[in-house]
Amino acid sequence: MNSITRRAAALLVGSTLAVQASAQTPPVPAPTLPAATVPVPAPMPTAPIVPEQRPVGVAAKINGQEIPEVAVYRALRQFPVSEREMARKEILNHLVENFLIDQYLSALKISAEPAEVEKLIAELKAELAKTMKDYTKELEAMMLTEAEFRAEVSAQMKWDKFLKQQGTDAALKQLFDASPNVFDGSTVRAKHILLTPGADAAKIEESKKLLESIKATIEADAKKVADATTGDALAKEQARGKRIDETFADFAKKHSTCPSKTNGGDLNFFPRVGAMVEPFAKAAFDLNPNGMSEVVSTEFGMHLILCTAKKPGVVRKFDDVKEDVRALYAIRLREAVVAQMKPKAQIDIVRPVAAAAVIK
């Protein structure tokens, strides 16, 4: 199965965003049906199973182009109910960016020929048949109509064409040479405190001040512990680091809106590219163990980051990591297109219609 077909197939098991987000937020596990048992006398009546219904309505409008609510729901239903409010913002932001990119590519007259789309879908049907899966039923399970799926496939093919045009070997080599530490396999372990003030300027300033206050409190408290510790400089630093880690975790549990708060904000080890958004990853990798960042803003909110450990990598050759370089180039290219399109776009976010407004 070629790479484009694999990406198309991924649409049948969940959106790209949901797959990415699952690295930070566990998806809702599939319900386990009880095994058949011997009937017992006078069983209690049970409510009939209500089929999952397709949401209707518009989630957002991007330069007049509508993002249907069902597009958000496809990814949203993979998250626990308690995490859906935050997940919705991430999903919708991702979809908005996808629409902006597709509009940009359309303006450049980059298109996917119908014959190309048909060929890819035929390949996908053949791959599904090998695993005894039915194409139509898979679409239904994902609440995707045939037209919606073809539009998704077409958008992906347009992006792949653009990426191939821009991501020449020379461009990839230039990125590799400029970012040696990105491709050496090094990882960092970090904790963070996430605040989500939204777009309100007053709330943004309030969140920034709170994170700055937390950082100052942690540093002052850790200094007192280090000063009170007897022994050499190493012993003092170990005591300081231990205190920072513990106090940071306490603040994360109290203030963070990220699901990682239950683990004191711990995100475990992650690589420089592919796991976290760029501003977050860059800030985390710039820190030394026991070091805290300044307030970092990303599309998800405002973060205070604590580096708790680092694992060094090894020097790699370009040919050995070329596909990793291509993946990073794609991320940077996407960011560049969105940065160009978003400031001048008309983006209208619409709250979903009540649950009763669904198609049966």
C-alpha cells in the first residue's frame, strides 16, 4: 500500500488529528460486550440500544466555506466526555487549518484529477477486502459519506503534490544541515502546566501572570531548600531539583487544564519533532534538567514547562533520516501556509446545535 493510500485508509479509522492527540490524551476505549450467559429468571428490562446519530449543523465557516459539525464529531467521539471541551478546540483548530491550506492550494490551481482519486479509492477498496472489511460499512462507521471521503482524499492528494514540488532533495538537505540536533534521536522529558484562557485579552494576561507567579514561587521555594541543605554543591543541586519537581507537580494538579495534570503534568519522554507543537518542543529542548521555561504560547493555550531529564542522540547521516527530514519539512511547510493564510482569513466559529438536532 503506497503512502497516500495509507493516509486515505487512516481516514476510515479516525481523523489525523485524533491519532496525533492520542499520544497525549488516551482515546475512549471501545466498549466490551459481555459474553453470552445462561438466562436467569425474571430478567430486569433493559433500555433499547440507541444507534449513534450523525450530528447536523455547521461548526465553523472559513472564508464562507462551511466545516460541518459531523467533521468535528468524527474525531471528538474518540475522547472521554470529560476531555471533549478541550479536545474540541484542538480538533476545530486543526480542521480550520486544513481548510485554509486547501483554499491556498486551490488558489495555486493545484488539483487532484478525478482519475487519480478513483485509482486511489480502488486501491483502498482492494486493501480493505484483504482484511475482510467492507468499504461502504467502514465509511458508515466513520459517519463519512462517499462525497465527503472523496473530498478528503482529494485534499490529501493536493497537499502531497504541493509538498513534492516544494520538498526537493536540495530543500530537505538544507533543513537537515540547519537542524542537526533535530534528527539525532535525542529526547527530553518534561512536565507542563497548561492554562486555556481563550481569546480574551484580559484572561490571557491573567493566565500569563499566574504562570509567572507559579514559576517565581517554585524557584524561591527550591532555593530555600537548597540553602538549608548541608553538603557540597551537588547535594544542594539535587535537593533543589527534587523540590522543583515536587512543587511543580503540585501546581500542575491544582491549575493545569491538560489531562496530564493527574500525573503532575508529566508528558514523559518525547522527540524534538512529531510529538509536540513546535513552540512547545523548542522551549522544552532549550532547557536543561530542572530548568523552567518562560510562559510559552501555543494554539492550545499557555504553558509553563519544566525539563526533568534528557537523553542524548547520535549523529546521523542525511540519507539515513531523509524521511524524517521530509516529515519535518511537511510540518514547517504547513505552518508557513497557515501563518500566511490565517491572519487575513474570515473565521467564524459556531457553537454546535443542541443534541436533539441530529439526523436519524
